[in-house]
Amino acid sequence: MVADTPEYPLFSAGTERSPTLNQNTEFSASCLQRCPFGALLLDPSGKIIQVNPALESLLELPAERLLGHDRTTLPDATSRSLLDPDGGVLQLKGADTDQALWLECHILDDDNGNSVRLFVDVSEQRRLAQENSRLRSAMEQLVITDELTGLANQRALKRALDTQVTRSRRYHNPLSLAIIELLDEASPSMIPDDEVVLATSRYLRDRLRWVDFIARWDQNHFLIILPETNAADGARMIDKIRDHFAEIELPDSASIHTLSLRFGLAQWQKGDDDRRLMERAAEDLNRDPLTGIVASAC
């Protein structure tokens, strides 16, 4: 729709900012009306003198609500955003992702001060981008989380341990690392089933401080990072886990098994990197299985 205003020549030749359009006003107005993108035409004073049907449809707003207005006189913030001097991508309505309307604004000016604004509906692209971002975040969460137990996995453990070792190097804070091995005494060579591993992970997690970091390393090993903890304090924590392991809530299928936990513990020392700290904790675990700390649940 075109406002009842004097005609202005559109897009004179020679402009460096935009392509040269046909100077015939009637033809140019017809092109805007038929344009598949939303479009509006501004005169040199910034007033809207033409709104095409595509824009009316996008905004669900009659052209009469816009014609004759400039940015200062438009009735609401949504309409005023159409004349944002910077253009770009505009969110016009709907806070909810599924209902939001996103328009990409392209501004074409001529040397006489006339301006055409073209609006391309990019709502679907925005929704897809947001959904892709959500899926990426979900995938990253899966990558650092053990699927069975919900604990951190090896990747997350390595990152966290590297951070804590770096901190101890810089500030000389105490730091300990515990390795816990879950065994079925009836068949030590067999890996405990998923229900037993899950029950054990819950038991361990419930007995740690909020600052401690527990991860499932492999099928039957758990690692616990103990910040601000020396070896003596770490041993006391292990004692508490050992003393109450018989209270673990096991699934019925595991009730006939005798489960054991073995522990290895190492305190960070000057010169240790994360790999060396893990090696020393593993050495402590494997030093002598017969004299290791063992807790059982039947």
C-alpha cells in the first residue's frame, strides 16, 4: 500500500551504497508491492510512504498502522524497531523460541535520501540455530558424563585434575587423589554388573563433600579428587566409606554377592603432574591386595 504523498524519484543512478533501480516511480512501486520479501519505503524525512503486502503478512499488521509515520511517531516499540538505523537482525515478537519472529533488515538508500528496507524472515534459521546450540550443549554434557552413573567420565576427570594440580603448584595447597576399585569377591575377575556399579556410585557420591570430584574411570574403578586434603585427611575419608559400605543398598540381583572396595591414595607432591599423581595412587592400590583397605557388602 502506498501513502497519499508526493512522488519521490527512487534510487538515482550513480549511488555507491546500493544498486541503481529503475527511476520510474510507478514501476518501482509495483516492484515493491510484488516483492516476496517484506518491504517498506521511506521518504527523505524518514516517513513511511509504502508498505508491501508481504510485510503486512509478516507483521500481521495493516499498512495503515505504519503509513505516514516516522520512527518517533510509530505507536509501539515493535514498529519502531523496523526503522532501527542499524538494520540487522530484529526480533519483533514472541519471547518463546517457537513463536518469535526474526527479520533480517537490508537497507538500500539513494542519493536523494529515499530508502527502501527489505525484511527477510529468518525465524526458522534462528530456531534451527538455537536447537543446534541446545543439541551441542547436550552432546558436550554426554561427552563429559558417564552414561550409566551420571558421574564425570575420564575426560572430565582429567580436566578437573589438571586444574587442581595447577592450583597446588601455584599456591602449594594440599591435594589428594583416591582410586577405588569395586570387586566381587566370589568372582574377582568378573566385572560387576551395571546395577551394582550404579548402586556403588550412589553410595560413594553420598559420602563426599560438595568440593570433592568423583568420576567413573572404567567399568569398576572410581577416582575422587580431594582438594585441600592431605593424605591423613584422605585416609580418614576412606575409613568412613569403608566402615559403612555394608549399608549400601544393592539390587536384589546382587544380594548373593560379596562386594569389596579397595582403595589407593596419593597426596600431591612437588614435581607431580596429573599423570604422576594418578600413577602413585594406582601404585598404592596395587601395592599389596592382601593388606589393602577392604570393605564388603553382602
